[in-house]
Amino acid sequence: MKTKHVIITLFLSFVCSVSHAQLHREGDITLNAGIGLGSMSYGGVSFNAFGEYAFSDQFSAGLAIGHSSYSENFGFVGFGDLYRFNATYFGPRASYHFAEAVGLDEDKFDLYGGAFLGYTVYSVSVGGERLGSVSGLGLGTNAFAYSLFGGIRYGINENFSAFGELGIGANILQLGASYRF
């Protein structure tokens, strides 16, 4: 009877260790969608999506795209009252994952930091008319974009997770959801 309990305990220990589902592991592909708040460069609320491939348990990289729009009413512009500013950015993004290094439960948490370096396409319209050049407003028509960020991902189940990021550049705060393949 005692031998039977030992065998069952060893079997369950083996099954539990094999089913260990680390939230970020080599070979994973993760798709993310989020809403950014407090943009330092673009204004308004941004909608963002990015995909990452985990080259190792600590390093991932991929592509990001986002769009931000901001409107303001000014009665003195001349073309009308509505000023609309749009910015769309895209480019590569890389992250270093260090949940293991700080002792977090890797099955539930993924702590990471990283950088984005890309390109932003700006457009401005006043009263519904698109302006050809926005350089007079102190804005370039297009520019390089950057962001430094730190984030944490919480695993809801093996594939879905929620994330939050704090950063400088594109967004001060970004909240969203992730799906891991």
C-alpha cells in the first residue's frame, strides 16, 4: 500500500513538472493588442498591436504598429473650428524578459523591459481640409519614433494574458491583452 502511494506521488510529480507552462518561453509567438494613454508625442488615445517571437526564454523581438488621433476645437484657425491630428507609427520592437531573475512565478508573470524604434507618419486637418505641411505647427510631416518601456504580463490561462506597460515615447501607459501560440 505504501509503495502504491509512492508510485502515485512520483507519477503526479512528473505530470505536474511536465505540464509546467512558463508564460514566456523560447519559440513562442505572441500577438498583443492594447490601448495607449498619455502619449508624449502624439496626443490622444492610441490603439496598438504588436507581435513578438521569443528567440530565447529571455529575449523576444517583433513588429509593432499603432495609431493615435487627437481633436481640438479652435475658433480662430480660419478653415473651421475642428483641428484633427493623426499619427501612425510602425517598426521593430525588442524586449528582455527577466521574471526568473527577480524570482517571480513564471507560470503567471512575465516581467520585461524593452525598446521600440520605428517611423511615424503624421497628418493634420483643419475644418475637414487636410493641410499639406504641418511644419508651421512645429510638427514634421514624418519622423523617427522611439519608445522605452517596462511591462508585466499576467497569465489568465496557458494562451491568454493581460499586460500593462509604462514608458516614454509612444505611450506613458499601455494596457492590453495577449494571445500566445
